Amino acid sequence: MTLPATDEPGRTAPDDRSVLVLRLAGPLQSWGAQGAFNVRDTRPEPTKSGVTGLLAAALGLPRGAPLDELTALRMGVRADVPGTLLRDYHVVSDFRGTPLPQAGVSAKGTQRSTAPAKYTHVTSRYYLQDALFVVALEGRPELLHRLVAAVRAPRFFLALGRRSCPPTQPIVLGIESGRLESVLRDLPWQASDRAKSSYAYKLGRRRGLDGPFRPATVPCSVTLDHADGDDVLQDVPLSFDPHDRAFVGRRVRQEWLRIPTGFSHPDAATEIEAGEDIHDPFELLGR
């Protein structure tokens, strides 16, 4: 997976950097970006703050520790299995029967009771069910090796965005040489064998076949940190201190990649050669 040196301005040559590849999967994930108390949203893929938080927990960093070393890593996210959205309905109340406090706090850090008194509050929390993402982090090899050791023996509990979302194993897929884009393009599809088989049968039915159709490649959406990206995500953490949480934006580029499925005997060299567009929005549904 090694590429020649790049002439892109402001980029370090690939020889000086490696790529750590993580597999983030679990029954539930939630990557909030703009959630309020009563609505905890989730983005359709891991955020930079969520991945940074996972790595900081693995390293055992305190809440107020500097995050510059982690946020400087260039990140790419590939949605191998996007999952489905789940809305979790909550009713909040105080078991003592006292009025709920207000959401805001005073300069002294105290909360007043609601006025008029409110004894129940409805909240909604959103999760991704059965999703699987490949997260690639480009940076200095010594830092990446330190992160691998930390994730395999974490100091604090690791979670996929929220504490109620533990990850499945394995998390670390390894450290690769080369550039972020090439690693995400060459790494085989990480969907389970059952999901691959289901996908092949559904694709076969769409083609009018009596059995499965096993393509050599499959399209996956990818989001990459990119200085010239068209989109801006406000999810780079400056601090996880609960009294001084702050975030800044990052530019990203979103695209689709054809990645190898990993079928031992594919029925077609590539889907593009079979006359299909690389981006079929319905191909990801029901995976």
C-alpha cells in the first residue's frame, strides 16, 4: 500500500507517516455533534471528537489534558455497514419526587429548580444499530504504535460515542504504510460473512438471477480530512473539560470508493466493467 511521494502543498511525504486502521463496530453507536439535553442526535459516521475521545480514554488522559497530538492526526472514515437509525424514547424524573432542575447553570455552577415546577421531561436519543466503520488515522509511526498499545490495553473504558455503546473486537486492524486514501481503498470490505452473503443474494435477485451474485468490489462512502474540502464539520475538540468544552471546525471531502469485497471467487472483475455506476444509493440499504 505504498504510494510515491506527494507534491501536495503542506503535506508530509508518505515515507514519514503511517496509517493506523481501526474497526469501530457494535450493537449501538452514537456520534453526537449538536445534541441538546432533550435531543441527543447522532451523525451517520464517527466524528473526530468521538474518535479522539476513544483514543484519549485508551491513553488514560485526564479530561483537561491537551489534545493537540491526537487532533493533528489526519482522519478518514469508511462506512462499510452504515447501520440503521434507532430513536430511544426517555422520560426523565427525580426519584425523590422533587422538581427537575433547569438545564442551564449559574456562574457558581449551581442549577435552580424549574419554574413553574416540572416533574417529568421527555428526551430522545438517537443511535446507529449494527453499523461498522473503518477509521484510518494518518500520523507519525511512533505515535500510532503507542495508540495501538493503548487501545489493546486501555486505561479507561472505550465507547463508540457514548458510554452505553461498547465496541466489539477487534478494534485495531493494524498499521499500514502509504497514504490515507490508498489504505481505505485497498482494505477489503469488513462486513461479516453473513452480511456479505445476504448482500450477494439481494444483488443476485436485482439482476434476475436464481442465486447470489458476488461482485469483486462494493461502493462505500468515505469522509476524509482535506484542506480543500467542500464541507466543514464542527467536531474537532479543543478540550474535554466539562467546564470548558470547546470545538473547532475541519474541512472534509466526501466521496465514494470501490473497495474489494473479499469474495474468493467473484462473479465480475468490477461493477464498473459490468456497466453500473459507482454510486447506487439503494445498494447500501438492507445490508
